[in-house]
Amino acid sequence: MVSAFGALSAQAPAESRSVWDGVYTEEQAKRGEPIYQKECASCHGDLLTGGESAPPLTGGAFQANWNGLTLGDLFDRIRKTMPQRAPGRLTRQQDADVLAFLLSVNKFPAGKDELYRQSEMLKEIRFETKKPATKN
Amino acid sequence: MVAKDTVIIGAAFREGMTPRSMRNNKGYVRGFDVRTGKRLWIFHTIPKKGEFGYDTWEKGSAEYTGNTGVWTQITVDEQLGLVYLPVESPTSDFYGGHRPGNNLFGETLVCVDLKTGQRKWHFQLVHHPLWDMDISSAPILADITVDGRLIKAVAQPSKQGFLYVFDRVTGKPIWPIPERPVEVGDVPGEWYSPTQPIPTKPPAYSRNGVSIDDLIDFTPLLRERAKEIAEKYHLGSVYTPPTVSKLERPLGTLTLGTASGGTNWPGGSYDPETHVAYLYACNSCIEPIGLVPSPKEISDLNYIAGTAGKEVEILRGPGENAGADSQRPPKKRPRSQWVPLNIDGLPLVKPPYGTITAINLDKGEFVWQVAHGETPDVVRNSDLLQGLTIPRTGQETYNVGTLVTKSLVIAGEAQVTTTADHPRGAMLRAYDKATGKEVGAVYMPGPQSGSPMTYMVHGKQYIVVAVSGGPYSGEYIAYTLPSEGE
């Protein structure tokens, strides 16, 4: 039953992908880290734990906030409102790299392909807090 | 605050955990004529030479120490013509070595005359403040009956979970608030008050210290893992002072009921008919307080908040770095010494994480206390807790308050959850104010911020809630019952 379900999900169409499917690369997360430290860390904390002026970007409350939405929603939030002192200043590539870094810190698995830079395509990837039973 | 013909204004400062200097502006409170704008009075929250309290700042430290403002709501009794000022901490929040002495009127409830600003009475809640226990919410006016005697009282909620109740004319505590010995620390250059005032009634309504018994205990293994983390810190009861952060331990003092504990800016509610106060409190807002020697290029203080092994950085407050004065953030910092204060996402301390407490002010006793807020997703879905039945835990936040009506206490949740009963969102909950029993809940698309408010339009009652957080941008949502025929 478990293996049958696993086989199914391997062939599943794009819209059923989630953050557990290896949707970014380690390389990309590494590129995102210095951008995060430069652009985001002074408010969100260098360990993503948040501060008085900004919410955490890791942990239970963060994951509950985005659970059931898509990476496109999170990407748009970053793209349209961040960094606070100059929203939209970063390129789509930089935003995607920062998002990859967030995913890696939140222990979602890396994969072979980099994250998309288009919100429409990122909207096909669900943000799910709970690891599916069939995934390792 | 506008009361009768007077506008009263306090002062708000940048976050005081890592100030650049022991010298700062002073948070005086001023009264202005509402018609002419003429200044009527000024109250020196740090006394000037010759004024009462100047000698509580040894070595002339009143001259240069700053902050000590009133950033939260001010309360006025217009009939009595009295103003109640809840004063915050002096510079700096966690190190007071440059301001030896008790430091009046830091963390003091001060009553002044509405017309003249003259001090009528004061009560310092915390001597020589070291824990960021700013008095952070509005003093509550309460006309109560104690042992058959009618008393005009003022009740002050606090981060440290004490509700301080005074006769608001005389400043005399309704129930004794004796000085009790507290731990004296050993941070170089620090000055310590050997005692602090501890109310005898009502009992503390939220945690204000950390002991092993407070740690997570869903399973013995979780308790063991929590102990491993807690053992890196100094633990103790209320007013256990901060330590110097050391790699070999302690990394600092692990505290509850300090910077973001208990009741914060949303404050409490009071029912004038039943004389019951309702207080939301964070019961799990854990704060490690460690001090590190300050690099001279960061600050002229000997010590500021920080953790051993981590580059010292300025901690920022709301709105900072959002304007023309924004600076480049410091370079990348090592993360080797970071100790997460959770266990695979589970809070380090046991529930309840957040509570609402009903306190009878005629008796100084609890009527009821409930965990407020759905159990967080991270707890409900944890693999470590499979098979366990966990009663509702409440939620960790310092950003929500209550509304009391004729029959209900209403408060929303500050965290988003996704449950079998509702999609991703937060609930606005109503409790029977007499018993604390939940009588209903409605769905909100985002978490509550601050306290709900109620109003009437054309005979119809509405409840309005400020909602924002995570993916949800801020907006007000008003709820009402369907009209007949709807």
C-alpha cells in the first residue's frame, strides 16, 4: 500500500508537488544565505528566530502561518513587501535564493532543480508542514 | 491621553537591551493645555538634583541615565483629578552597573495631579530594574469592596504576572506587598537590590521564574531533553538576576515573566459590576538573559545583552532601520553557540502556554483560569507525541488582550492553526465570564493583534478585531449576529 502510493506520487502531475519534493538545490540555498544575512537578518535575526519587529521564519508559528498555502504565496510576500526599507529591490533570482535558504533552514529536503522564479509556477508547490508518510 | 483640559504625553525610545550608550534622553512626561498648546507641567521620571528620589541614583547617575519613559497607555481618574503613569526601565534593560541605586521612578507606578503634574504617591514595582519589566499596560481603575469597605482602587497588571492593587487616592497597597530577599548576582560592576516587593494577594497569574518543574513533561524523554538545554542556563524564581554569558555555562539566566512575559501592551479588562479583572498572560514567553562585555565600537556600557561566542550586535525595535537612517547590517555571524530553546519545535516549558485569568478584586483571589488558544500545530502534529491525549495548551504570545461584556469574555488567538474543524486561521473565542467555560468561537482568517472592541450601531452590537500576521495583511474585521430574516 505504501509503495503503491509512493509510485503514484512519483508520477503525479506538477500541481501535487509540495515542499517535501526537493524543490530547490543546496547550491541555491547556499547562495541565498549571504543575501538573507545582508538583507533580512537585522530584523528577522541571523538565526531566523525573529525579533520584536519581525516574526520568526522558522519553527512552529512560522510553519503554521503558511501551512496549506503555496510557495508562490510566500514568494509574493517576500517580493512585494521585503526588505521592509525598500520592498521589491531584490531581483526575482535573489528572492528565490532567499526562499531556498528559508526552506533549507526549515529542514525541507533539497533536490536537483532550482526553485522557479515565477510566482505562478511557485503557486503549484504546496507549503505543507507535515511530512507525507510516504516520503523519507 | 486627553483628560479634561490637559493633553498628557509620554515618550517612546529605541529598544534598550543593547544601547549604544549609558547616556540617553530622559523619558519625562508632559502635560499641555488642550486649547493653547502651552505646557502646563513636566514630571521628571528621573529626578533632577534636589528633587525627591535623586539620591536613588548613586554616583550622579541621574545626570546621564535616560529612557525611563511612559510608552504605554496612561490612565486618568477625571473625578479625582489624578493621573496614573506606568513607567518603563532606565538605560539599559539588563545591565544597571552604570546606575547604582534603586533608580526611582524606573518601573514605578506614579500618581500625579492632572492639573499640576505634582507627584501624589508612587510605588516602585521593581527596585533597580534588570529584567525589562517595563510597566507595559494601562493601570486599571476599579471601585472595589474589601471587607465591607468601599475603596477606589487602581490595579496594575505586569509582565511578571503580579497584579498590584492600590488605594488609588493614597497609594496604599490593598493587600500587603512586603519586601522579600532575592538572589544577588555577580556581574562585574552591577549593583543589586537585596529585596523586591512581592504581593501577598492576588497570587501571581503567570509564571515568573523557571525551575526544572516548569519544563516540558509530555514524556520523561522530553523532560530529559529539556533539562539538557536548561542546564546550560542559570535558573531561578522571580527576580533571579542576569548572568555573564559563558561558553562553559551559564549562557545566561533563563527567565519567564520578563521582557515579553505576563501581560504586555494589550493590558487587562475590568468588570465594574462584579469587580472581576480579566487578564490574558503569556505563560511561556521564555527569555534567556545573558550579558557580554561590550565592544567599545558598539557601546560605552561595560556589559550589554548577548551570548558568549556570538558576535555582539545591536538589537532592533519596531520601525527601526525603515527610514533614512538605516544602516548596513553587520557581516555574517557564526551560529555555533546557538541553543534552540525548543525540542524539535515543541516549547521548552510545559503548558499552559497562554492563559486568561479572572481575579476577584474584592477578595484578591482567582475566580478561574483557562488556557487560551488552540493547541499549536507543532504540538498537535508532533511525531514525538503520537498516541498522547493533550488537553488544549493555549498559545504563546504577548500581543493579545481581552474584551469583557455583560456576559462574556472575548479574546482571539494570536497564532494560526489548521485543524479538522477549521482551515488555516485563528479563532475568536467567547467565554462565560462567570465560569471561564467556552461558549462559542468564530473563525478569523488571521490572528488577533491587541484587544477586541465592541460598539453599537442602530441597536445592533458589533465586535471589531484587528487581524494580521504571517501571510495576512492587517485589517479590522467586525462581527455581528445575523439580523432577523437574514
